[in-house]
Amino acid sequence: MLNIAIQKKGRMSEDSIKLLRDCGLRFSSSGKGLISPSSGFPANIYYLRDDDIPEYVQDGIADVGIVGLNVVEEGQNNVVISRNLGFSKCRLSIAIPRDMNYDGIQDLAGKDIATSYPVILSKYLKKYGIDSGIHTISGSVEIAPGIGLAEGICDLVSTGSTLLSNGLKEVEVIMKSEAVMISNPTLDLEKQSLLEKLLFRLNAVHQASTSKYILLNAPNDKIDAIIDILPGMKSPSILPLAEDGWSSIHSVVSEDDFWEVIDQLKENGAESLLVVPIEKMVL
Ligand code: ATP
Ligand code: MG
């Protein structure tokens, strides 16, 4: 059994549950209990506060966990980062009132900064030799300057709209964060092999989500030019059409250069293009 800790309720819950389900785990997410057994993969899902996840994983109560990199860095626990998961992307930034003058980090010297991330913030300030007051609070950090608790804040930002509506401007990006899979550094052989199995499934899900299956028709004399454009997994499949002199070509295209490839295919005689999502992809 692999014990997997995820956030019980919050910004990461839904994506964490979806990812595990895409990997073939079936479990209840009614969220009442702390632990849900899974079928489809020998695992138990532990629903926890996100801040507690690194410690549970360090102590071996959970074997792996899904949590923000920001929480891992702040917690300083002895855990291994097994994989980036690509969701819950945000950054940890310092922000100050919009009308405050700012020419560089030295302007933060002697100021009070409110944050829920004192460990990461103090490391950052120390790196630049800046001596600021750090005021640790557990939530609603963005209102601290408005109520006179601190002059600046250090908090998570994604779009910046919360900062804007509180009259703040972002002046330093301390770190970029996203959801990561962490694991206990001393898993036994059985759990280690389950973790590898899970990582293998995560790769298949990730590959599939960033690729598209593409089908197109082309006259036979254009096939060579079209094959040159298609990156494919190995080499594209070519099937004859009922109409003489024509073929159907199938391949996989990465989302990054998708539109560019489509344009080139059309310019080179491709017709009736079909683009289909891929559910899983095992290379
Ligand atoms: P808990 O009750 O589990 O302690 P929380 O209130 O501490 O929850 P959430 O606000 O749900 O935490 O955020 C969980 C994680 O989501 C954060 O640690 C961060 O990695 C990520 N996150 C936070 N804010 C944002 C944001 N604005 N955009 C994207 N991701 C974010
Ligand atoms: Mg939390």
C-alpha cells in the first residue's frame, strides 16, 4: 500500500484528486473521513491541511504527498521532491503599498514585512544582507499594510488581482511555485516500486495532456513532404484511402508547436485534418 497525502480542502484539492483519478486510482472524495482507500492501485488517500503534508511524509505516516513547492521549502522537512506536477502555479513575492517609492531591495531595510513564509523570506533577505522586521501571520496577509501591521508583505501571487485590490505593488519575486509530488526518503522496496509505478502513470497522463493525435488525408506524392513536418512518436502511420492515389496519415503532435505544424501541413497539401485528444500515452 502507498499512503498518499493530499490537501483536504483548498486550492490544490480538486486538481490533486483529478490527477490521481487520471492515474487510475478510484477513491471517495466526499472528504468526511481522513483516509480513503483506493481501488485500481494499492493506495490510501490521506486528506490533510497542506502545511502538515511535508511533516507526515517525513515521518513516514504518508509515503508520498502532493503539495505546493512553497510549503515544502518553508517546512524544511526531510523529503524528496519526486516530480513537478504543473498545476497550482504561483509565485511568492514581496509587495508594498503602490505609492511607496522603490528603487531596489535595499529600500526594504528597516521595514516590517508581514508573511506566512518567515523561513523563505528571511533566507531571501539574508542573501542580500537586508535587515527587515518579519511579522509572521497565518492568513489575510494582504491587509497587513492597510491596517498598519506592517509596511510590506510577502505572499503568494498568481494573477496579482488581490494585490491590486489592496493597493499593493509586487516588487520582488522570491520563488516560483507549483504542485510537486514529495516522497519519504527511506521508502522500503515495495513502496519504492509502487511510487515508481505511480510516477510512470503520471508521466503517461502528462504526455497525453501535452500532445494531440492528428489524422489527415493527402495525395500520395505529398506524403514525403508531410512526414518531414510531423515529429511523431517514432514514425507516422500511413494507410491507403479507398480513393486511388490518396492516403491517410496519423501522428502525434506536441501542443507547443501544434498550430505551426498545422499551418505547414496545410501548405504542403494536407486535407481533412482531424485533431483528437489523447487520454494516456505510454512511450
Ligand atoms: P489549508 O487549509 O490546507 O492549510 P491553505 O489555505 O493553507 O489551505 P490554499 O490557499 O488552499 O492553502 O493554497 C494551497 C496551495 O495552493 C498554496 O500553498 C500554493 O502552493 C497554491 N496557491 C496558493 N495561492 C495560489 C494562487 N493565488 N494561485 C495558484 N496557486 C496558489
Ligand atoms: Mg495551509
